[in-house]
Amino acid sequence: VQLQACGGGLVLAGGSLRLSCAASGRTFRSYAMAWFRQAPGKEREFVAAISWSGDWTYYASSVKGRFTISRDNAKNTVYLQMNSLKPEDTAVYYCAAKGGIATMYDDYQFWGQGTQVTVSS
């Protein structure tokens, strides 16, 4: 599976962005998907995950209630809608895929190249 993330950019605090991650291959619908992020000087951290069916989602406490992960298996795409953005959300955001159960752990098999999100105050 190859993943291509896009949708990042510069936004004012309180604003919104929607990230997209397009996947190649016909097996996309069998993969759990997730978003992670990495801020300068910090370790990569979990943001959100979604099961292969889209029925189950899980969020980091820092983004719960502000971010929404979703997927469209017909389009081989996973999304991350980010609302009420804060400067501390500034990071490179990565999408990831794995077979099996979606988790919050850094054990995903496939990773996209990342897209930069910058939130100014």
C-alpha cells in the first residue's frame, strides 16, 4: 500500500483544515488507518485511528472533540477533519495503514510522506 497525504497548510488559531490520505491498491478497505503527528523536537504521537469498516474510531485526548477521522473505501481515502486548531497542533501529520485491528500504537506497516500543518496564534 502506498499512501499520499495532502491538505496541510497555514491556518490561524481557531481555524479548520481537512487532511486527506489517498491509498493505492484494492486492499485499502481491509486496512485499519490512523493519523500521527510529529512536532519539531518531539517524538511522533498518535492522533486518531479508524477501523477498516469505519465503525470504530479512537482519538488522542488532546484532539478529542476537535478532530474527526473518517474514510471512504470507495475512494481509497481517509480524512482528518481538524477544527478549533491550536498552535500546539502544529506538526507534520502522517497517515498510516495496517492489517488487523486499529490501535493507537506506532505499529503500522505503511506510512505516508507527511503533510505540514502550521497553526499561528
